[in-house]
Amino acid sequence: MTSMIPTNLVLDEDSYNSLKTAADLSFRSMRSEATLRVIDHIKRYRKRVSKVDITKKTVMKITIPSVLAKEINVYLLSECGFKNRTLVEECSFRLKDHLDKFESISIVGVAQRKG
């Protein structure tokens, strides 16, 4: 069994509302929807995402596989030479980016692009 690493997500109002809508449409909890989208984003986009503006509104706890958390940390270290972003920030940016790009997700690797 894969060990899981708990982490928080910081969501702005738009991301929170998008996540709530997506979770309702997929009949999943917001936590499950967020976890699935963060994992999918890590698998799709190996490099870190550009920093996006997140005004702290809501904090949500998710768990991601420890293997993926380690991958994120390795990419952050290799790209920057040092870790200048936390796991919370990176996962939050990745969720926001995924919500902006994909309308829905069935399973990791199967997501419907917007537009």
C-alpha cells in the first residue's frame, strides 16, 4: 500500500467555487476532487507551474501519495537550485491550474479540457 502525505491547499474564492461545482457534478467530496486533480496535474505536467495569484480564503486538507510528494520536491529543488516554494503552495497552484484548464476529470489521466 502506498503511504500518503497530508498537505493543505489554499484556495481563492474562484477556485473554491470551481472545485465545489466540479465535486458536485462528479458526486465526489471536495477533498476527493481536489486530491484527484492535484495528482492528475502532477502526472500531466512534471515541471512546476508558474506562480499564480492566490488570495488566501479557504484552507483544505488533502492527502497525496508520498511518492508524488517526493517527486514534487525533487522538481522544485532541481529547477530552482533550492526549494523556494512549499508543498502547500505547489499543490495549491497545481489545483488552481487544473481547475482553469479542465472542466471535469473521471480518473487520473482522463480529464476533459475546457472549451
